[in-house]
Amino acid sequence: MDHAPVTVEVAAEGPQAEVPRVREAAKDFESFFRAESATLFRRLWLITGNRAEAEDIEQDAFLKIWERWDRMGDVQDPTAYLYKTAMNLFRRRYRRGLLALRRAVTMTPAEDDFARADDRQVVRRILSTLTPRQRAALVLTEMLGFSSEEAGRALGVKAATVRALAYQGRAAFTHAMGDDDA
């Protein structure tokens, strides 16, 4: 990352005193850059573990210093200011990366298609062991969300009968699931 020397040309009628000051400031920055860039890069590389990211942070830090170079006379230690700027940039990138990662990766477990297929097989097998009326009562009330009255109308029986059939079906289902776990 080499910077070309900055020169500022002033029109003939402009104050000639400004030209040397701008050139001197540019040379001072260039000297500062050459003195600090390699060390800053190596330290950032150690911190980030990534060469490209270290280069980006280094460039951004020096850009921020260059933008403020005319006010750097008030800064006691420009090198410390450079490192503080670089570390602030690193922390900002790190926080943004973490936030993006949190948004991209949800905390819900990945769905296992094979496990779901196995579960469906188990449910089908256990449902097949129930009487047709128990199976119908369970499917209508538990899986489809019908009320006892709605299921009773669909099956042509009383709501109390649907509740009794569903109770018997759940008990048989629970018993069969307990046998599968053993």
C-alpha cells in the first residue's frame, strides 16, 4: 500500500506560503505512514487472523488519520491514535459480523427429514393398531383440531362418544409408544 506524494498547486495569484505547508504536511504524513504501516499491518494480521481483513482495517485507519492530519498537531501521540483508530474499526467490523451471523443463523435446530419420516411411520403403525372408531376420533380431534361436537357430527355419534373414543385411542397410543421405547 504505497501512497504517491501529494502535491497541491496554487494559482499564481494565491498565497505562496500555503504551498510549502501543504507539501510539508503531506511529507509528514507520508513519513508517518512509512514508519507505522508495516508494524500496524502485522499486528492487525495477528488480531484478525486474516490478511485481507488486516489490510482493509489498516487502509481504513490510515485514511481516517489522513482525513484528520491537519488537526493531528494537537494529538500527543499520533501512533497511539492510529492504533486506537484501527482497534475501533476492528471492533466495529467484529460487532457487525456477529450481528449478521446471529441474523443468518437461527437458534432453531435443523429439521431432520429422516427423523420426520420415521416419526410418521411410527404414528401410522400405531394408528393401525387402534379400532377404526378410535382412529377416526383421534385423527379428527388431535390432528385436525375438530371439537368433540364437530367430530361427533362428522362420525354420526354423540360428542361424549367422541371424547370416550379419543381417550381410549390416546391411552392405546401412549401404551404403544411406551412399548416402542423399550
